[in-house]
Amino acid sequence: MSLTVTLQHRFAGFDLDLAFQAPPGVTVLYGPSGSGKSTVLAAIAGLMRPDHARIAIDGTVLTDTTRGLSVPPHRRRLGVIFQDGRLFPHLSVRRNLRYGRWFAPLGSDAASEDAVVEMLGLGPLLDRAPANLSGGERQRVAIGRALLSSPRLILADEPLSALDGALKAEILPYLERLRDEWRVPILYVSHQPSEVTRLSTTIALMRNGRITRIGPAAEVMADPALAGAGRDAGAFIEARVRAHHPDGVTELDAGGLPLFLPTLAAAPGDRLRLRIAAPDVMLAAEAPGQISALNLLPGVVDGIRQDGHSVLVRLMTDAGPILSRITERSARALQVQPGARLVAIVKSFSHDAGDIGSAHR
Ligand SMILES: Nc1ncnc2c1ncn2[C@@H]1O[C@H](COP(=O)(O)OP(=O)(O)OP(=O)(O)O)[C@@H](O)[C@H]1O
């Protein structure tokens, strides 16, 4: 299932003009405040009338302004998840979930209520009122309601931004299961690098009403030209858990390279995504003999961006591309240039629960 969007719209002082195709999986719309992300979602949901647009999911056209066609929002079969859950306050959790069901076409292969309740752990909450739920529980109900409407596509507008770190970590695995087990395509608005790392299959970068780049998540995140400031710059790699050692270290395999992290709650064989913030990566001309950092990744420089006196270097390793931020002085001393062979020393992987997630299956 894939979504095709061509969209042009002009607000006073703001001009949106873009076209993209979202393949299966999670497509994250990533960009600064005011770049137009919510407007794209509103147009797809049918909540605004764009000046010119064609929006289709596979063969089903939802909007085509050249033909004056606009399917009403409640007949588009889209599941929408907002920041604040937006549950009906007067309905129990069970009735909020069943409300989603109303919009599933008769005879469709809608997800069964039992399966959704089970996946999202909603059993003990079914008779509660939304006012008596935590923020994380409310978001789980909102995800369940969206799923039960048998959506062709889920639109999620910063669904975790109102939650604190612990609640975010509670919801992220459910979104991963949605992506991996239910295989509903998801268009997801976010500006959190850790969320993007965890969830994205494809990233579409937005700026000033345009999509400036769209591509596979690992490629887009590791592009020095696009990286954000400070710890927002960072690539991710995928690795498989090899073993847990008795001295508190988990060994992973990333494209044949061994990595060692403080013990992770994952089983041998599990595939994980690890985000590596660019400031946590040092570069050396050759592998140092004795060093406390356990993770050395040799590679070849294939991208450089200079920002003032700091330099962002992309190193292609067997584990995939990673980014390192070093000083201009170090870059000169190491003669960093495209084609140079260097070794990345990863001081730490982000241990935030938010930064280590399961890889796509
Ligand atoms: N109904 C409207 N009338 C006029 N201007 C609007 C309207 N809706 C949005 N805009 C403008 O369009 C631009 C894009 O807004 P939009 O909400 O899509 O951005 P965003 O990327 O989702 O931002 P944020 O991350 O802050 O939610 C902004 O400049 C906004 O002021």
C-alpha cells in the first residue's frame, strides 16, 4: 500500500508546494515548526481544501481538485492520532474503541477488538473513563481506536510530544508493533531525532512548504548536509544481539563488526537500531592499542561538512554510515578528506530507552 500526494496551497505569507510518495512502513515528515507538516496531514485527512491537490492511496483517489473530487473525511478510512489523544470524555475506553469500529466498512477485514485490546494492553482499562487514565494510557486507547477503524493509512501528528520521557518509552514499542505486525502504513509528524530513529522507514525532510529530501531513513539521517545541530546530528546503525556476557556487557553484531554495550534488555538474535550522536564519535588514524572505549569501527570518509570551527564527518563503515563531529583542528591533524581511511571510536551509544529500538522486520 502506498500513498501518493501532490499538493499546492497558499496561505497569506506561506506557500506549500510538494509532491511525494510514501512507501509501506513509517514515513516521517521531519522539519522545523511552521514548515507545513500539519497542513500536509490536514489535506490528506480531508480537513482542509487545498488549492490544487491529488491524493491517492494505491488506486483509491481521495482528493483530485482537477475533477472537483474530495471524499469526506469520515469516508477516507484514515486513522488519526493527535498529540492529546482526543478521546470522547463521556465514553468509556471500550466505547471509545468501538467508535473507531463504526467507520470500518462492513465486511472489511477490520482488526478484531480482542486482538487490539491484547496488543495494546487495554484489558484492565476497558470500563474506565478517559479522565481516569494516564497520558500514556490515553494514547494507547487512541492508537487502538485508530486501528479498529480498519484504516488504509494512519496519520499521526506528534502523538508523543505531550508525554514525558518515561511515557514515551512506554508507547514507542506499541508503535513499532503497529509498523511491524499490523503493517498499516503510517505518516508520522515529528521533530524528535530519537523518535525518528526508532520508527522511520522513510524520512521526508520539510522546509518552508517544500520537501527538500526524501529517502530511506538511515541514508537521510547520515547525510552531513542535512544533520541538525549538537546532539541532533547523528546516524543510526542496525545490529543483532549476539550474547550477554557475565560482566554486564551485551555483544552485538553490526555488519560483521562487534559492538559492546552495557547489558541491554533484548534477546540474542533480536535486531536493534542504535542511534549514535555525532559528538559521541571520535576519529583516529588507526585503531589505538589500549583504550577504554570498546567500540571501534573502521571506515572510509565519504562526506564532510564544515560549520565554523567544527567539522561533521561521514564515515562509511561495514555497519553502515556514521557521523562524527570533531574540531577543525583535529580534522586538519588527521587530514580528513574524502577517501581517507579512519577509525571511529564510539564513546557511547545513546542509552536512553528512546534511542535504542527494534529494527524493522
Ligand atoms: N488556516 C491557516 N491560515 C493561514 N495560515 C495558516 C493556516 N494554517 C497554517 N498556516 C500557516 O502555514 C504554515 C505551516 O503551518 P503548519 O502548521 O502546517 O506547520 P508545521 O510544520 O506543522 O508546524 P508545527 O511543527 O509548529 O506544528 C505556518 O506558517 C502557519 O502559520
